[in-house]
Amino acid sequence: MTTVQVVKKTKIFCDYCHASKFVTDQVIGETICSSCGFVISENAEDRGAERRLISDTADTARTGPGLSLKMHDKGLNTRIGAQNKDAVGKPLSGKTTQMFDRLRKWDSRSQTKNSAERNLRFALIEFDKVQSKLGLSDTVVERASLFYRKAIERNIIRGRTVKSIAAACLYASCRDLEHHRSLTEIADQFVIKRKEIARAYRILFRELEFTVSVVDPIKSISKIASKIGTSEKTIRKATQILTAAQDAGIIAGKNPEIVAATAVYAACVITGESKSQTEIAAAANTSTVSIRNRIQEFKTKLDLFGTLS
């Protein structure tokens, strides 16, 4: 039995002037009344043909979204829907439902052919979980996925946990794109030890020959200041102190989080804000002993509370 679906055309009128002539802006996707200028709809999809040539062929039809390294098959997958209904919306028969259940099962099994693909799929799921928690952009996760694929090609995954390599790839991506995230923050989200990520990162750095920039401790000042709730005056003073320390060459080789926390503490003392070393150390994921050691060096070589006060 053939089912014919009839689509009725309805004429749309403007709510203000009741005109029936509209203009569609293809750039911003708005449908506007040509009489009074009222916006009928916005963010409309462009369902026409592609207006630029992707390849040498004359076919310019749309072929869906672009490839993404965030997906283990780069987005070139086919999915069988979970609803056991046909195109009209009627439920399938019992025999057809069983057939589609078997098809879904084998479709799921065929997506990962070996252990490397299963590890990649698990790592990409971990990236997706951590992305929202750390507030990372899609570009950072794409770069981390690329690093993980290269690690699989170099056979670096063998004998190591998926989480440690995935966390190291994400840390390398943050360093490469200058998104300041510490090893401690990433270790807390992946629920593994910081030492494991550091060991895996050293292996990736040696095998993949990374070229990463040195972390600028000034970028950590605003993060620490926002956690403890300091004023803008204190942030500017901390930046001034850290810039003077960089010019004096006393922070080379030091932990950027500790240096930034020391500058924030010194700025709080100068501006008169009552922030303890314990509070600042907790915000920077460091210890009060480290801040005290650095603050003594700042006092000696910068004359901290004399010239900068």
C-alpha cells in the first residue's frame, strides 16, 4: 500500500501591515517584510547550492558538515536512528524491528575495528568531558585530537594508560595555543596523578618533537586574582611587579604559577588588601612555603616594598 503525503501551501502575512511580499537576506538569514521592514524570521538555513567551488568538479551541491578530528571517524559515519518508525511515523513491524536491532548492533561494532581505534574513541570522549569543565575552545580539543592520532601512529600508546596520554596531549595543545592550563588542573579533571601526565608529556615532547612557547606568568595573575576576589588596582600592581621581575631576570626557570602567586601577594601587601598567603596559595595550587621563598627573593633583588610601593 502506497501512502501519499500531501503538503499544503499556506500564504504568510505580516503581523503589522498585513502585506504578503517579503525579502530574504541570504547573508544574515532574515526574512523581512518589504512594506514595513518587520523581521518575520531570522537565522534561516541556506538550502541552496554552494556558491564556491571546493574541487575541480562542476558539482557544487552541499555535502554536509566538514571533517572534525574530535570524532574518531572524523564525522564520516552513518547512524541508524533509535526510533523504530518509518518515514511517515508509523511503528515498524516486529520482524522489521528485530532486523534493525541487529543492524544497530553490527553498526556499532564495525565503527571500531581494533584496539587502537577503541583507545582513540575513549580518548576523544574524555576530551569532550573535560572541555566544558576547563572552558576550552574547539580549536584546543581539535589540536589535542591531532596530537593523540600522531601518538597512535608512533605507537606511543602501547604500555601506557589512555588517560595519561590524552591528558598530556591536551596539555601540549594548551601550551601550543597559549591557553594557560596547569598540569594540576588537567590532572584533577582526568582524575590521575600529576606525575603521570608529566611523564607522558616528556615522552610526547621527545617523540613528536614539539615546539612550544614558554608560559608567561602574567597570564596567571588574572586567574588567581579572580579566585580570591582582588581589585583591579591590585591586578595592575601585580603585573607591574612581575614585569619588573622579568626585566631583572629573576624568574627564569621558576614555576609560573608560583611566580604569579608571589606577585599577587606582594601587590595585596602594597595596596593594603587583606589576603593571606594560604588563600593565594590555594588559588594557585601551590604551597605557602614556595610563596615565602620567592617573596624573599623579590624583596632582595627588586627592593619590592621600597621602589614599587
